[in-house]
Amino acid sequence: MARQKGIIKLKGTIGDITFYKTKDGHLAREKGGIDASRIASDPAFQRTRENGAEFGRAGKAGKVLRTAMRTLLINSADSRMVSRLTQSMIKVIQADMVSERGLRNVIDGEAELLTGFEFNIRGKLGTSLFAPFVGTIDRASGDIMVDLVPFVPANMIAAASGTTHFKIISAGAEIDFEAETFVVATSETDILAWDSNQTVDINHINSVTPGSTKPLFLALGIEFYQEVNGRMYPLKNGSYNPLALVQVSGL
């Protein structure tokens, strides 16, 4: 892979060189590759097929999780979140100590490895929210909860420049990765002033199926706002809103 320089940027194929555009700029690479039918049948590519199967499984699992969290992700995700989540799902699958290589899956893996996953690199929850919180997943009742004791927003929330207000958001999700289905519940506070006045207790209860045997997830985030002439606007279109998985319970 080589980076294109100069005034004129090319796209397409010339001879054995393919020119293309990515988020990293205009690049060029030599044409090549192995015939797909050989990869699908040649014993020499057994590992390649196994890796491909697990990569595909990770991609599908990531898509289900993203769809479950879509309401929150609309304003709280960076442009590379999909690929980062897929890579994290691969680690979950690789932790499967039961299935054969190529057949490893999320259910038999370690979903807890997703704990701490940040959906927005531009605004991480870990460097935005300093107020203590307690996340709880009660599998028996199906309640996925988060509690924050009163705090001073200006001291305990590192807000993006221009912030005047904020909202605490959360979601509890029960995900069946095999059936590619989910149950999700969300909560949010009112829009609160980002100032030196202490908040009240914040208690979110997101209820899913009681006694579920599926992986359960708790996501917590912040949405930032700017007040202009008495109206609230998402700050910079939500590009700095943090959202992270703070609790995960696999089975």
C-alpha cells in the first residue's frame, strides 16, 4: 500500500495498480490475490477459512449490538466504531474454550471482555464523567440499573467547549446473538444545567426479560447541549457525546 501524492488523485485500476480513496487519504496498491475457489477448498487455506468464519460471526454480533443500542448511538459514535467493535467481538469469540477453531462464538466466549468499550473515541465516558456511579445487572428481575449520587456537574463532568447543558442517558439490553434478536430499554434525565449547582440523585432502571439466559449489557453516556436564545441544540451535532458499556453479564 502506498500513499498518492501530487495534485491529481487517481481512482480505479491502471495495469496492475489499483488507486482508491480511504479515510486515510488517496492510496494505491498492486493488484493481486488468490482465487476465491481455491481459498474455499484448498486444505492449505483451512486456517484462512476458519478465521473468515469467526470474523463474519464477530461482524454479525457487532451489528446486533449496534442495532440494540441504535437509539443512543445516533448521537454517540465515531466513524470507526463499527470496525473497533468487530475487533472487540473477535476477542470475545477467541475466548471460547469449548468450540473448535472456526466454530467459536460469542455465547461460549467471554462477553464480559466488552466491558469498558467506548462507542465514541472523540468523547470517551472514561475521560468525561468523573461522578461516581454504580451499575447493576439483576438477571433474576431483569432490571439493568445505574445510580449516581448528587454531584456538581462543572466539577465532575469534563464537557466539550461550548457546553451549557447535558443529559445522562443509559440503556439495558438483552441480546440473543444466535437468533440476532434483542430486548432493550432506555432511560434519560431531563436536560440539566452544566454549572456549579448540585444535581439530585439519578436512578435509571432499564427492564428486560426476568430470568434471561442471554448476555446482558448496560450502557451509560452523556449528551451535551448548547443553549442559544432559549433553545437547546445538540453540541456540535453530538460528535463529542460519550457512550460506553459499563457492565456486561454473559452466560
